[in-house]
Amino acid sequence: MDSMNFLLDLIALGCGVYCLYTWIKLLIDKKLFKNGLLVPKEKKVSDCSDEAAYIAYIGPKLGVLAIVTTLYGILFTLNDNLPSQIVPYPWNFIPLAIVMAAIVWYAICNSKANKLYFGM
């Protein structure tokens, strides 16, 4: 077991779980709350021009990010700690590319949402 890979796997898993928590809380409460994934750092929840529309726009995108990141974290925590890898080199770069694409996609969508709903 490579301790650096294990640490990175745990960080990815932690990020995925945090995204999942945020998404589920948003689904259950159906209202915004102060969270770096949802509300810009320099803004308050009350600064959102249309909370329901913002949640409808950003919620599914956050769900995709949460699921992809969590699955990646689980897969590679297992992959790097099992005697026989599930996803051998060089194929392990495909899931990484998918996660990176999901992060970039969410960042672009979040930026657009910040302009539309927070006037940024």
C-alpha cells in the first residue's frame, strides 16, 4: 500500500461525501444554506434573487458531482488497497478524467448560477 495514494484516495472520498451531504441536505430541506458549494463566500443566502430557481438549476449538477466524486473515492480506496487492482494502470486515468471533467463542469455551472442568481 502506497501511503500517498491512500491519502489522496481518502481526500477524494471525503470530498465526495461532503458533496453528497450538501446535495442530500439541499434535497431534503429545499432551501439554501451557507455552504461553499452553494453560496459564494462573499454572499449571504438572502442575496439569492430566486432561491427556488437556483436550487432547481444547481441541485442536479451538485448531485452528479457528488455521486461521481464519491464513487471515485470508494473505487480507488479499494483499488489501491486490494492485492489485485480493480482498475489497473493505465486504465485508472479514465475515472480520474471523468472526475476532473465533473469538477470543471460543476465549476462552470456554478459560475453561471452565481452570475444569474447572486449578481456576481
